[in-house]
Amino acid sequence: MQKDNSALDTRRRRLQNALLGLFMGDALAMPAHWYYNPDNIAKVFDGGIHGYIDPPHPHLESFMVGMAYTPDLETAKRLGRHYDILHEHARFYRTNYTPLHIRSSERESAHGNAVPQLEDRFHYHHGLKAGENTLAAQLVRVLMRSVIRCGRYDPGEFIQDFIEHMTTPGKNRDPYSEIYIRRCSFCHGLLGDGEGPAAPYMDPRPRDFTLGTFKFRTTQSGELPTNEDLFRTVSRGLPGTAMQAFGGQMNDVDMAAVITYQRNAFGNNMGDMVQPIDVFNYKKG
């Protein structure tokens, strides 16, 4: 019995330390997010990150001018569903229900995308303070509270908690919402299982990413698609399906994030990091 208690204490301590490391690492890395030129990190942060600090303003490589969120307002209103997940942060995005408050003036050489004039180059975690967590880490807390309340992981309960967190003003102080949340989860599901809220109304249904199978690729059967294969699918869409062409709706930063996410989430774990400059080159090729 004593051995069992000791093993349980060890597992509990490891879990606590893992979660502590997750939240500490997220808060430490937060100010340095989305610097594509390593020299800029050394320049802005006096050689590197040495502790918890506020996200700097201006962000030399800010891309926020290119981010977009365009929910189906008509359907949401007809069904009585909340659609605003940005709230006070909507001013940083191109949406179909609020004006954009960022002015674009030039292109950034490190990622080939439009950036605003210097005073409008807001850090995409603008407003967070030193030691605070990003939305991604906040959602880990939402999941933890759901598990504690239910006594187990219940996907349906977690989704409801997630929706409440995202649609309640004041709960999220982080301006940046992942592109998968903004663009992909409505069809493919928050968990990547093809069970998004729009999925029941689609024929064929959205692909289940958790299966690790992709129909449209240049690789051999059973292999994952290349980064360029995924770029073609996301940018051009799939005729005869509900998969629309997002090439004209995403900037290169968001497109790179989507491809990277597909390569590494849902058990794929390829370790690839697609950069916006790669997407820029895919377009030319």
C-alpha cells in the first residue's frame, strides 16, 4: 500500500511540474513570439529573454494587419449563437462586423507580408503583462477545470466550456486567437475529429485529421502529404466539397500556421515548422 501511495505521489508531482513548466514556458516565450529574424530578438531583448517581461511595442515584424475572422453572421444570428470571439481585440483583425484600426504601409522582408506603419505595429499579445499567459495556455486551464468538474475528460463538456470562454467578453485578454480556431474548427472540429458545428450539414463531411490520412497528396499511400501538398489544398480548396479556397482569405503568416498545425497536431508530430517565406515561395512555384 505504501508503495502504491509513493507511485501515486510521484505521478502527481510529475504532472504538477509538467503543468508548471508549460505555464512558465508560455509566459517566458510570450514577448518573443513571431520574430522571424533572430537578430531582431537579440536587438529588442538585449541579447535574449532573461525573465518575465511585457510584450514590446512596437513589434518590428508585426503581421496583425493580415489576420482575419469572418464568421457566418446570418446563420449565427438565425440560430441564436454567439459569434464574436474577439471582443475588444477585433480592432486588430479584418472582420465582417468591425472596422480595422491598423494601417498598412510596407512589406516585411523576413516573411513577405504587409506590416503597418511603425506606431501601429502592435505585438500580437498586446496588452498582456509580464508573466501572463497566452490564449493557448489559458485554454489548457479551461480543459483542466472541465476535467476536474466532470471527473474525467468529456469532449462535449470541454467544447461548451471552450465556447463560453471564447464568447464571454473580458475572459480573454490575449488579442491573438489561433488561425485554426478562427478558420478551421467550425468544420474540422476543435479536436480535429471532423465534428465541428457545421459538419452535420456537409456532404461529404470534413476530414478527420486524427486518422492521419490525407486523400490529396503527391506522396506514397500511407504517407503524410508534403507541406506544399497541404498548401495547395488549403489555398485552392477541393471542388465538389465544402472545403473552400482560402488562398485569398489568409495571409502567408496564417497559411504557414495552418500547415504547421496540420503537420504537428492530432498525433502527426512531424516536427516541421513552415515559415511565411516558404508559403511566399509556394505561391511563386
